[in-house]
Amino acid sequence: MESQPALICIPDISGFTEFMSSTDINLSAEVISALLNKVIYANEIGLKVSEIEGDAVLFYRPGKLPPFKDLVDQCRRFYTGFYDQLYELHKKHAKNGEGDHIPKMLGLKIILHYGRQISAVPIGKNIKLMGEDVILAHRLLKNEIPEDEYILLSGNVLEQYKQETIQRNFGWGELHDYKTEYEHIGEVNFSYINLRPLLE
């Protein structure tokens, strides 16, 4: 299919491997599916699901980006909805010793990247995203940000907005500039917002 510009959004559950390996399979399956469902149904800006990747959802939205504030607000909804569900699951499994680990072990980070040439290829009933920018979006999950839970906005995303429309302080958090070096890609600039203050 013909490639086109698109927003890539990856809400990713941190602590997934530790949780899966230290928790009963029935409980872990219930928790992870409930959390991913909460994230998917919190989508209010027309994101489409390409894949569910075990501990993450790969969303995309072709064409024009939403206003900057709407984009950040959407990520905020993902995060607060995720924690609302996490606390509900904790209460539900309060009598189960393993249930105590649910809120402590799991968290959420959200990657936002804008790709200029992304192909959405139908494979069976699913849409597979292809292109260098899809690879880069996944690479951005591995970075040196000194926080555990955050929104990461790649330089490509920020370049799509006029500078005066980019809000850098949200009351609950502010935008910090950062960069990371990736093999075969080189230096990549991005900004991030720490999400943890939303829980305080």
C-alpha cells in the first residue's frame, strides 16, 4: 500500500516481565488484558489499533496531528485510566497475596513519534505498520530518561507544531529536552514529561 504520514503512539506497560514471571498465570492474564483494554477504550482522538504486543498497544493515526494540548491530554487519559484500573484490580484481589504486587510492580510509559512514510499493510484481519519510523518508535522505548513513567515526544512530533502552540508546562508536569544515541540510527532528539505527579 502507498505510504503516508502518520502518528505512532505506543502505551507500554513497564514491569511486565517481572509481573508475568512472579505471578500466577491466571491473575497476570486477567490484569494485563484489563489494563490494555482500559488503554484502548480511553482513546478519544481517533487512534487506530495496529497491534497488541503483549505489554503494549501500537496505535497509529494517519494524516494531520491533533492539536498539541489534545495529544498530551490523550496521554494523560491513558495514564489515569490505567491507574484507575490498576487500583480496581488491587482491591478485587486484596485477599490474594499476589494481588499486593499489582500497583507496585506495573507502570506506564507512552511513546509518540511522527513518521513521514508509513505503510499500513493488511495481513489477515490485522493492519501491520511498516517503515523506518515504526522501527524508530520501538527503539525509543529503550532510552536513558531518568524517570520510570513518562510521555516521550520525538523531535519529529514536535516539528509538526508551531513553537508557540507547544505548551512546556502543564501544572502537573513540564517538558524536558533529551537525546539518545541509537546504533545504525545515530542521535535522536526528543522531549519527555514525567507522568508520576499525576498520581500525587
